[in-house]
Amino acid sequence: MDPILIVVLGLVGMFALIALHVPVGVAMAATGLICFGLLEGDMGLAFSILKTEATSALSSLELAVIPLFLLMGGFATASGMSTDIYRLAQAFIGHFRGGLALATIGACAGFGAVSGSSIATAATMTRVALPEMLRRRYGAQLATGAIAGGGSLGMLIPPSILMVLYAVLTEQSVLAMFAGAILPGLLTVAVYMVAIAVYVRINPEAGPAAERTAWRQRATATRQSWRVVALAFAVSGGIYGGVFTVSEAAAVGAALAFLFYLFGGHTSAKTLTEVLGDTAGTTGMIFLIIIGASTMSYFVTISGAPGELVGWIQAQNLPGIVVIGILAVMFIILGSVFDTTAGMVITLPFVYPLIIGLGYDPIWWGLVMIVLIEVGMITPPIGLNVFVLHGMAPQVPLGTIFRGIVPFLLADLCRLALLILFPQIVLWLPTALGFTSYF
């Protein structure tokens, strides 16, 4: 059977399994196993590949950071750090028009640095920020839009689990990914805040200014946020300062977050069990996806389909920017439908060779792809962040939330244009720090 036909039939079968609610990792592993067996005519060899990929994933030192970062985020949430971050941001910028929405964006960036998860950031800020904004008579559209948009910062602000996965699966530097994300993360905060400023200028009643916080109260809020500063400094400062490897920094971060939880007055057997259970469940899900993706990737590579795809696109003489535009639309759609991890790993066997074949930098593409997926998380008609928010705040109609994200989607389009047209935004810092070189 023609290898390309096997790949096409395999993809159809994989998506059929996913549509039947088979877990994505299982669907990818089954597809890779069966199709590799058909391609090589040896199912025994196919099973040995599955065994090898599973062993490789479970023994990977690089992937060991995933449960550690998940633990860090879980204990940070349980210890109330999200409230500290929001209180600090509110104290300094809450008196501006739309100030609480601005504070929400800042708090999402800060919490994203200790959680590494967009869904966790959106869910946490829904509990912390939404009641406060609605109590201050903020428009529901602006309040929910700021949370849904700001929540997507969770996977863009280092350390990010999605960046670790991309770096491991494509054999790139995790440090380069983290360094490359810093300026795009700051750019995202800036464009979101500009979107809020424009929105409240057009609709002043949507974001009334709060009373100015006294400097004594600001000092108190700053002192109360010391745990967040200490955790971010220990992890990020240790990594970029060369004190820790990424794995060591993840272990230090998890240990510090546990100590803050233990001595922060929020301890309970129920909370501890929930944090450990959520971490174990999410870790298992991610590793299952990695094993399935590795098996699928092995089959796709052996088939020669990526080379055929690259050759066909190059033969069309399409400008690189057109190919990037097509991929951008595809990833936004995928991000609105699939889990972020699944959306990335399903496409890597095909898209990554294409990007390399066109001469683009893999670090730059990794960050652009993550941004595209996070845009998909707030894009109608699905948008996972939107449904997480609505599930936690059912009193706000779904249509209201989707209308509220429009200014942030427009800001995202501006941000994407800048990142695509000016790759230096991503590449300057990792290159300056010596973490990567141009591809």
C-alpha cells in the first residue's frame, strides 16, 4: 500500500477515534501502532516501537519537570498566592478607569509565571477577580473578557509546560524557549492593557475607576505578595542566572511552593489530596499524549510523508509568509477545539519539518505556535477558556463572554502580526543570552 495513503487513512482513523471520545494519546498510539505495522508488515516490530517510546518518555529527565511544575502551580494556588497577586495589582492601578481589568491582566501574568497553565489561570482569576469587578459595577463583558484573555497568558509566561513539551519533542533548548517567551509575554500584557484602555474610553461606564489606594496600603499589599516574588525569583532567576538547570529549578519551585502552602495557614488534608490528585491525573494525561505522539511521529517519519509535503509546498512556489498565514488559521481553529497539548503534538510530525524546510527558526515558530493555540482558546465557537469561565460563573451568559473577548482578539491579531513580521521580538533575548543561534 502507498505510504502516503496509509498516512491519510491513519489520520482519518485517528480523528474518528477522537470524535468517539477515545483519549487523544490512546488514539495517536493506536494509529501509529497499526499504521506502522501495515507499512512494515510486522506488527511485532510495531509493538516494540511502542514499548521503546513509552520507556523513553517515562525515563526522560527533561520531561520530569512537568509534574514538578504542576505541583508548584497546584501548591501556589492552594496557598492563596493568586489573591496576593491580584491585591497587589489592584493597589497600584485599580484607581484608573478600567483599573480592575488592568489589574486582572497583570495578575494573570504574575500567576502564569507560577502556574504555567492557561486553564488554571483563567479558573483562578474567575474566583478571585470576577466577583470584585462585578461588585464594583464593571460591565460583565469587560470583566469576563479580561479574565478569558488574560488567562491565556498562563502558557506564554515562563515556565510553561507547553514550552517544555515543544522543546523536548523537537530537540530544542528549553532555556531558549523560556528566554524567547519573555518579550512576547510583555508584549501581550501591553496590547491587552491598551485594548482595555480603548474599551473604557469608548464605554466609560464599563470600567469605573475605584478609589485611590493609600501608600500605606500599597506597602502592605507589597509585603503580602513576597511569596510570589520569592517563588518567581527562585525559579526564573535561578534558571537565567545559571544557578539551576530547568529540572533543578522545577524541583526548587515545587519545594518552595509546598513550604509556602504548609506554613501559609491554608493546609488541610482535603486540599493536599486534591493538589496531589490533580497533579497525578494531569501528569498521566500529558505522558499518555507524549507516548502516543512519539509513536505516531515515528510512523509518520518512516512513511516519508513530511518530506513529500515539504516538497509539494516548495513546488508551488508559495511565499513563506503565505504558508505561515495558512498555518496560523489552522492552529487557531485547532486551539479552539483541542486541548492545547493535543493540538500541538498532533501537528508536530507534519508542521515542524515544513517550518524547518522553509528556513524558519524553530524557537521562533515554537513561540508563534503557542501564541496561535492560546488565541484559539478564546476564539468562538468553542474557546476552552471561555467555557471554563462560564462553567464557574454560569450567571454570566455565554454570549456576553464571547462579546467581551472581541477587543482582546483584535489585540491578539496585532500581536501576532508583530511576532510574525518581526521575529527578533522572540529571537533577540535567547540569542543575546547565548541560548540559541539562528537556524
